[in-house]
Amino acid sequence: MTQEEAIARIKYLTAELNKYNYLYYVKNAPQISDFEFDQLLKELEQLEKQYNYREPDSPTQRVGGYITKEFPNQPHRFPMLSLDNSYDWNEVVTFFQRNIPNLEEIEFVAELKYDGLAISCIYENGILTTALTRGDGKVGEVVTNNVKTIKNVPLRLFGDHPNWVEIRGEIIMPFESFNKLNAEKDENGEEPFANPRNAAAGSLKLQDSSLVAKRNLQFMPYDVLSETPIFTNHYEAMMKAKEWGVPVPPYIKLCHGLNEVKHFIEEYETKREKLPFGIDGVVIKVNSYKLQQQLGSTAKYPRWAVAYKYKPEQALTQIISVDYQVGRTGVITPVANLSPVLLSGTTVKRVTLHNFDFVKQNDIHVKDYVWVEKSGEIIPNVVKVEIDKRPSDAYPISPPRSCPVCNSPTRYIEGEPFVYCTNEKTCPPQLLGKLQHFVSKDAMNIETLGEGKIELLFKKGLVKSPADLYDLTYDQLYGLENEYETPDGKIRKVKFQQKTVENILKSIEKSKAKPFDRVLYALGIKNIGSVMAKNIAYYAKSLDKLMQMSKEELCKIPDIGDITAQSIIDWFSDPDNLDLIQRLKKAGLQFTIEEDKPKSEKLKGLNFVISGVFVEIERDELKKLIETNGGKVLSSISSNTDYLIAGENMGPAKRQKANELGIPIISYQEFLEKFKIEQI
């Protein structure tokens, strides 16, 4: 066979196999057997390898084989907004009534809310070129090679598709694949996934795409976007996408008025337990694109779509006993041990009782019969006590007078529902909790130390302080064994092999590049969450400056009050914390942020005050937009204020003061147009 003949055969096989995929996954009308398909695929693989040629939409990419060390970020052309949601049908009706009269005259589209990972598939000239995760809604991670291994994701579109089109959907793992995967993990002594959603998300981020191919993920499309409008409504777009070869699920209905939507919801509330995959509700969308555009969106949610969520499944069981867990801040939490009960596909044996106020308000006793549900289909929660079933030997749950782990005295803080262990320095679960917080996703994101690995290092005495992580060596880690209990009660062991150790050390090294705000949050200072840490880092610019700030100076930072300011001062007054800082500095962590240099001086010399809620932009982003163009943002209106930028629900006092001082009040759009500012 000549090179020319081979290329012609490769092109033919590629087109034929893609056609068979389309007939199988979209039309549900297979034309050849699995054996025949596999034979053609093998022939194609051999020809591609022998003649070093492959079409961009070759189905051989389904088997993977690409190794991705990093998943680069890429902005979404259209933001991937989240959906507002409700468990109450009346709230759903109210959601649409706010902006739409005559609801029964409006067309809606009802679709199942798939329990997976949102994905954006971009097609250029009909070829899948990019696949992005949702990320933060504005920027996602590029996972194209992994998505190409998902068998029902079309690599090429058919028919009269536009030159550029984006197909959005959910990547899910069916129950059958999930159970098979966890069985394999169990056999290999690995910790199983908690649920199919986590399994799908974890699979899509595997570095080896050939492993992703074995996970049997599925693509459930739910939206079509194009550069120029080519459809008048959502349902028309989805049906057209199906003609292009997109596997649009059959669980979609065009509804005339909300009553038909309600019937769809009720239908699948009874059917959902029989579906081969997980759902947690129904998404309701206004069908007309023109009306969608008129309704617009808030900064987070579209006003033309909402998710109705099914109430979680509940089960009745008995509290056998209560243990007490100690968290990183010393908070002691009561945890109920239950008579095992099957709930949403898993056996529930334990459930948190949150705090002692919750116990008191619900009058929970040991030996009580309680109704348990899974919040978000994941976390078990007590929702009701069956007082009438209370046994005669039931007894109240009392706060412990001493720590259940280190026996130190406990204390109460007036006005708080918590009981604390007073031994912050050496109480083991507090130390472990601080380590777990330090490596967590929103902090240093040392993801290779999940699944109990950090607990193992702590138990072995290798890591007692976050700074110890940066002193770990290969020889210390290699050969360590981890023993844990699987959900079905089996005891498994995992041994740290070469690859595991190398990945841990690489991840620790990589964390040194995390920005100052992440490091500040990772320190675990009381009352400082991830958003607050970002705010503090922005104003302080460096840890050294933060340590020198007085309480009065700290309180000038937006959203910081007396209590948080005192928490910061107290934390930096502790010699052990100062020693931790010095060790982390020596390890090379980031404790400063560079000043944002203005990208223009269009606003140089101008002072702005921002007030109200903005649909188009977050307040922090608007503040940054002003400052990167040379302007300043003031916290209050004075004679030095040049402009007041007003959003929705602006305070009347600020408006009145601006009018009294003759300060111009402008909208966000007027601000952009007046000063010719480019949006972030």
C-alpha cells in the first residue's frame, strides 16, 4: 500500500467509525457489531502508526495515551454561571414571577440536573479542539485529551453546524461504572470514591488519558452557544445539536407554562431511583433566547433559569452511642454512631450532631430513633427525632468536661454554641486538623496528601507542624504503610511506592509558589476564611507589614472588625507561630504580593466610591478595574470624591450625600463609556 493509498484508507475508516459512533450513541441504531467496530478500529490504529498520519477527529484518540503534567487555564468565551436553586416549588414559581408576567403563556424547557462535572466542548470547523472545566466560571482548565477519550463525545460534528460552536454539558459516571471502579480500588487496597460525582471529577483530572478512557464516563449535553445567534430558542438549538451528532439525552421536554414543568418534575421524582446515573433535580429554562436576553443575569446566576432540587432521601435509624471529635480550632463536636442504614446508595453508620446547641434544640438523646438524610446526597444529617419512639433507657447528650483525646479541661465561650479543648499546643486532633487545613484545596492545595496520607505522616511523627512538610525526604516516605477501613468494613493497607513518594514531594515543592493570600489562609488564624485572607493580603501587601499593624489599622481593612483584628494580633503574639513563620519563609513560601501596576492612567487623580450590587461585575473586580487604570477607591463619600458608581439597591444615605456635595452618580456602563475603560 502506497502512502497515498494508506492516507485515503485512514480517512475512510475515520469517517466510517465516527458515523458508527453517531448511530450508536445518538440515534441508538447500531449498524455493525462491537466486534466489527473493534476490528476496524484496530486496522485504523495500525495504519496511523505505520504511515505516521492521523485525522484530527480520529476515533483512536478514544483510547488515550497522552500524559498531561499540567492542566493549563483558559478563559471561557461566555461565562459559565451557576444556577440558583430551590427545594420548594412555590419558590421556583416566585423566581420567575419576579420578572415574567403571564407565566402560563411562556415556553420553558425542563431537563434533568445531572450529578457530575460541568464541561465546555468547543468545536471549530466541526472538529473538537478544546474542552474546558467550569473552573471559577470565567476561567477553566483545559482537559481536551481526557475528554476525547469519552466515547459519546463527538470528535467531529455532522451537517450544517456553524464554524465555531460550544456544546456544554455534564460529565457523569454511571452507577455501573462507579461500582466497578470502587470494586477495583477495593481489590487494590485503595480508598474508594465517596460518590459518582467525585469519581467523575477525579477521573477527568487524571494525568494519563488512557486511564480516563477506562473509567467509562458519559457526556450529557445541556446547552449550545455560538458566536452569532443562529437559533431563536434553547429547545431548537438542542434538537439541532442532536442532528450534528451531539448525544442530547432524551430527558428533555418543551413545556408550555410551569404546570407542564411541574408534571415533568413529578414524573422523574418517581423515576430517578431507576435511572442508571445520579441526578439531584430538574433544570428549568426559559426557552426563548430573546426573553433570556431581556431577563439577563446577576453576577452569579441567570434570571431565566433555575434548578428545582429533589428533597434528599430519608431513613429512620437508632443512635447507638455518641463520640466526640476535636477539630483544628479545638471545637468539640458530638458525632452519633447509628445502627447501619442504607441511604442514597451507601450505608450510613455515623452522623455529625454539629454542636451542643443543635443537640439541645432538637432534644436528641442516646438511644433515640432519628430520621437521617444526606445533605447534597453526600453528607448525612439528622433532620428529626421520633420522640414517641424514645426508649425508656434513653439519656441526654451532655458536653464533656474534659477533652476526649488529651483530657485537658474544656471551656465554653459565651454566645457561641461550641465547647473547646483548651490544649491548643499539643492536643493531637488539633495539630492534625491544622495540617489538614494547611494542605487543603483553598489553602496550599497539596492534593497528593489527601485520602488519609497526611494523617499517616502525623501518626508516624514525621509531620507535626506545617513547616515539617518542607523538610520531608524521599527516604522518610518510601515504604510507609497506611491502613484504613473501607465503607463495607474491610481493612486495607496501602504502601508508599516510588511514584507516590515522588508525586507527594513534587506537590509540596509546587505549593511554594502559591500566592500570599493562600499562605495566609493556610496558617489557620481564627476568624480568617479564604475570602478574608485575600482581602487582608491585598491591603497589607506583605506578612511583615501585617504583623506590624495595630488593631486600629487592621479595623480599617474592609470587613474586618474588632474580633477578627484581635484574632490576628493574638496569633502573631505567640512565639510558636513566629517560629512557624520563620521556617516557612526559609522554605521559600510567598509572604508578599507585588503592587498592581496601573495598565493605564485614564483615571489618574480621580477618587471613586462604589455602592450597591452590580449585575455585570463583582465589587472587588470593579475596585481592581479602577485601581489598575490609575484611580483610587474610597470607602465613604466626602468632598474628595469625584464620582459615585451606583449599582442596584444603593444605600439612600450615600445617594443623598452625593447629591448634597454635587458628586456625579454614574452607572457601571456609564463609567466604562465615559472613561473608555476595557473590562477585565
